[in-house]
Amino acid sequence: MTASHKRIFDHVLIIVLENEYRSNVLKNSYMSELAAQGVELLNHFGVMHPSQCNYVSMIAGELCNIAYDWPPYPPVLQQRTIVDQIEESPLGLRWKAYMQGNVKMLWKPDLQPSDFPVPFPVPDQLWATCPPPFNQVPQPLYPYAYFHNPFCLFENVLRNPERWKKLEDEAAFWRDLLVGDFPEFAFFSPNLWDDGHYLYGTCTEPGQRAPLVDQQAQWLKSFFESLRFPGPKSRLPPRTLVVVTYDEADFDEDYDAHEKSTYDGPNQIYTVLLGDMIHPEKRMETSNHYSLLRTVQKNFGLGTLGKNDRDANWWQFLWGREFAWHLPEETPVVAEGGAAAAGLGSVLYIVHVGAGSALNFNVFDGKKWSDGQPVGPSGSAVALAAHADGLILVYKDESGLAAVEYSPSTGWSSSTLTIVSGPVGAFSLASLEFNRSVMLAYAASDGRISSMLFIDGQWGPAVDVGRSTDGSLILAALGPSLFLIHKAVRTDRMQVVSYNTADFNVVSVPAENGGPADDTVKDAWSPSEYPVAYFWRGPAPSTPNELEPLRVPYRAGRELAAATLDGVIHLAHPHPDNAQVMTERFGQSGVLTPANPVSWTSTALTAARSVHSDRVPRSRYSIWSRFVDAAAAGAADQNRASDQKRTTSNGFGTLAEAGWSLQEPILGVRTAGALTMARFGDRLALLSQPKPGGKCHLSIGEHVTRR
């Protein structure tokens, strides 16, 4: 194994609590003290709402088209999970899921999907009736909840008697510890009271969340004290990584800077990593449940499920590895105009505008540069992307945008193709490795942005992105997700819009289960965009003496550059007021693209919740949490509420719930001219130009081992 794949922990115990914003949890003294003893993830997110979506994503690497808390439709999920990977491992790994309050049920080999209304056989005496309006839907007897047990939803567990036996209860957890049979992968789900979902002895939640945080903290403290954890006398096996996390934030609460609140960003959750191999620290990079899954896969050498886990931002800091930019070094590249970079394997290619608008290129093999060579055509600006075993170059000339291809074996093609006619502004290319295509985005003379897809050797038709810019734009891909970042009109702030390319990130469910408010799409641009921003808390104009949840938008200068490495998009640009190059990062895999514009009405939600809070479980009500409830709003609002549910998105799992890292300068890097970035091999290359028309400088970014 390489240093980055060495096993850091021999066991992992994942404990999932319920429905709290990170800052709410940190108000509890025990939870705050616990965070100080481990690695506190300051910028960690759930992937969607409500609960069941997040539990499923933790083991399947996708949502499996679930946007609700009751049995999935069809009743049994067919997807592979980490259970399959663990049992297929040649290392003899073991797994178990410990569900507090779980009633052990016998496996029956002759069960058929039609035999039961939920994905497992439950005796009649275990069913209870939910409060209206969900009294038609049976629920397991509280405080156990099957929708906090993702393993029982999958056929590969349900139909396998040996796997079914591994769905245990809390007593089995202590038994396995006592006899020394603790599995390498352990998942612990407390019951609906100990996880903070409901008040003890009830099926309700209070209007204020503090009692629930205190309740779950009291249970966790007692649980850890019984384990003598954390500490040198822990009952857990040595080298056990313990992950304390939440399924989601409490999105039922208002997220509105004009109302009193102390929450972080939507779906930003408390997560702390504990264990005898952990050195306490605070981490600022963004991550989510797919990052947790990918980290476990990396540690045990399991490969990936090929879904949102494949390109997730895994926690390399556990291996003592940090991303860092090296100081820039001068190169032989002299750009008279723009420059573009792309990597083919571990080789870096730079195409730039030279003297007389001639297009030239240089090659860097990681140690030395080639001499500059002509591409052939002339142009005033360039964009470059790797595709298959070659490169695609798009350049601007007097006719519009033209494209030419490159192969290392045959060089640049002698034929070029005009793909956009007429004057254009900024443009960018991105390689979509997930489906082996290339996306072009460009701004017309009026600022309207369009895109074109290159797939199977052909350019598709132009598509209106629905956005405009009066400056720069850049494309960046993270797994199956594509992001268009562009300068907002009449401001130096940056906006970002998403595009999904994967079937498994399409959510389409019946109206009674959340659709179309939860619906997401593939191969289309999002109808909503969001600022490149960091979630923070501070005084708002309407409440100067109170901290409010804020998006802190980032500003940028003239050029934008971006590339992705190990599940993280690195965005770079000059400071809007000087030549210093700044950077921020984005590492949330599996961002969804909503089918409809994102919209919610917090005042209407407050009214609706006040009417129904005594009789609707929040786990059910949360799928409508940003919409007017017709019964609560009255007959006058019924049509408006219905229209909103049909025509808008709640934003769950989209960029509405995504945040960037803190912005910081890249040491020694300044630009007054060209700026471009690309991945080559396991490194990033950032090309900058301190003086217009002068030599470009190269900065290498990579993960290095901490000393």
C-alpha cells in the first residue's frame, strides 16, 4: 500500500444522531467538549432531507430515488452497498448494524415483495398508528424506526439470511465487545428518543430544539462513559475510528436572516472524528456523507460503488496529508494573450496566444518544459480540455469559436471546425470524465450564456443556460456534477449554477412522497443559481445585535481558473482590488440539480408549522417544510400553495444547501495577465502571469505529508 492507502484505522464505529444544526449542537457543553477532543469538521453537510435519504446515502453512495421517510417504492432497493464491498473483500472484513430497540425477526426464505407493505416482515403487534394526516401509513412501534436502518431496505440484505442476522440491537453491541468479536465496520443508530428525534416518551418535538440536543447529549455521554471513551482505557478495540455525526440539519426551522436565529448553513451538521489515532484539530474543508463513505472505502481498500462515492472528497488528513501550493517558478511560456491548460495523464499541456495572435503550445512532463511549438491557427483567446486520449482546443477568432483536436501520436489536426458563429465573450471547456464528454460554455455579445456538449465525436446544439455575465466564466466538474461559475452582472461577485450528468442523481417521486418539490433532473442546467460563498454567522442589518445565518459571498478579479483533484474543486482568481491570486474550495459530492426554481416562504412555513406541530411528526412534515400548508393557510391560500408545490423546488440537496471553504491567498502567486489551472496526474498546475506579456509562472498544488 502507498502512504495514502495505508490502513489508518482497524475498526470504524459510525453513530448517527438526528436533525440538528451544527451550532445548535455546540451550545451543549458536552457536545462542545467532545468536539474539542477530536477532529471537528466545521464545514460538513448532509446530502438531502428528510432522514431516510441521508442514511441510505451513507451506505449506497446515492439516494436511490428516496425523498421521504416511509417505505421505498418499489419496496426493495436493488442497488449495491458497502455491505457488498465488505463481504467481497479478500481481507475477511466483517460488518454489523446495531439498531437500538430493534426487535429481532426471523428470516423467511419464501418471502415475496407482495407479502408485506414495507421492505421487511414485521409482526402486527409491532405496528403503531402515526398521527394524522399520516394515519394510513403504519410505523414500527416507537422508539425504533426502520427508516434509520438503511440496511433493511436493500434486497442484498433482506433476501440473505446471513446478512439479515447482522442487523442487531444494542445488547448485541455490548456482547460483541465483551467477547472480542467487534466488526471492522459498525453502524450504530440510537432510537427515536436517544438520537434526539422526539422528546422522551412521546412522538413530538418541541418548538425549540435545545431540549432535544440536551437529550441526545445525555444519552451519548452515558454511552461513551460505559465505553470509557474517549480515553486510554476505552473498551473499544485499539485503532477504532468513532464518527459522531447527524443525518441532516433541522431544515424545518426557518433559515432567514431577517428572523432571529443562530444556525449555520442549511444542512450543515455537527461531525467529530474520535479515536486513539486522532490528533484534535478543526478542519475547514467541505465534505458530506459521501466523504465518510469514501474514507471508509479508502481505508479498507474496497474500491468504490461507482456513484457519488467515486469522486468524493475523502479525509486525507487522517493519513497526515494536506493539500498545499508550492511557490511559483518561472516557465518558458510567454503569453501575449490568454492561456489554457489541460493534463493527459501526468503530462501538462499549455496552449497560449503568442505574438501576432499565433496559437502556440508547450509541454511539461513534471520535470522539464518543451520548446514552444505552433498549433496552427490564430486566435485571441483559448480554452483546453482533455478528452479520451487527446485534447480539444477551442479558440476565439474573427468568426466566433472554432475547435481543433490533438493526439500525442499524431499532433494537432490540420482541420478546424467553427462551432459558434458571431461575436462571443468569455468561454470555458470542461472534461466530464464520468460520461466521457466535454462541455463548452460561452457568453454571447449580450452576455447571455450558452453551452454545447461534445460527445461521441460530435458537437451538440447550443443550449441556453439561463444566465448572463459581463465578465469571466469557468467550468468545473466534480464526479457527475458540473458547475458553471461566472461573474455576476454589474458586480465582482461570483455565481454558480449546476448541471447533473448521472441517472442516480435524478429524484422523481410521486406527489404524495414529496414530488415535484423534491424532483431533480439530468442533462439540464439548474433554474436557480447561488453565490460562491461561505456559510457563517454575523450581525445582519435587520438584527445588528444578534448573530444570523449569512452567506458570505466571495469577490473576484478579471480571470477565473478552476480544476478538481481528489474530490475537491479548487477555484482561483485575482483579488478584485489587486493582483494577489486567491482561492476557495468546494468538496460536496452528489449535488443535485432541481427540476424547478428553488423557492420557499419562511413566514408561511411558520404559520403552517404552528397549526400542525402538535400532530405531524417533523420527519414527515419536513418534505413540505418550505411550503404553505393549505389547511393551515386557509382556503384563500390553497391555490397559491398548490401552484407553489407544483412549480417550485424545496432546494434539498442542491446548491441551496452547499457551501465553499474559507477564501485564502495562494502564497507568492500574482497575476496581471493569463491565469489557468489543470490537473495532471495527482497534482494541480496553476499558471499565472505576474506581468502582462511576460513569462508565466507555474505553481504546483498537491497533497503532501505533514511533518
